[in-house]
Amino acid sequence: MTTAVCEDIATLGPEPTPSTEDGCEDCLREGTRWVHLRLCLTCGHVGCCDSSPLKHAWAHANHTGHPIVRSFEPGENWRWCYAHRAYV
């Protein structure tokens, strides 16, 4: 996995507190299912990945302009920028 140069990284502060530890906050509210979880590194929103039926992490990034997420799966620590469509 290679990483890209991304100016959005410079806008990040300390990692935010996750909005939930129980799963995708939107799926939990809607009663739907998810596949994998992503943590918004701007505000702490926990959303489901692009392999999930409703793609809440992408929807959150698109709606809020918060571009960078990290995997919220145990043992994973990669980050993704939706704006640049690249690992960062």
C-alpha cells in the first residue's frame, strides 16, 4: 500500500473521540447493517465503509467536507482521503 501527498493531512488536529464504539452510528440509528467501520479524523464520526450497503463514511465526508478517515477496525491503522482518493 503506497501513500500519497495530501494537503488535507495538514488540517488535522489530534485524533477526535469516536462518536460510538458500537458500530456505524448511522446504521445503528437506522437499523441497517455495515461491513467495516471508518473514523472521521476531523470530527470522530464513525461510519461504514464503501463495501457496506449505505456507505455512511463516504456520505459523511461528502456532506461535511471532512476528507480523511482511518480504518476503525481492530489491528488496522491506515488512512484514506476521499478528496484525493488515496491512502495518506
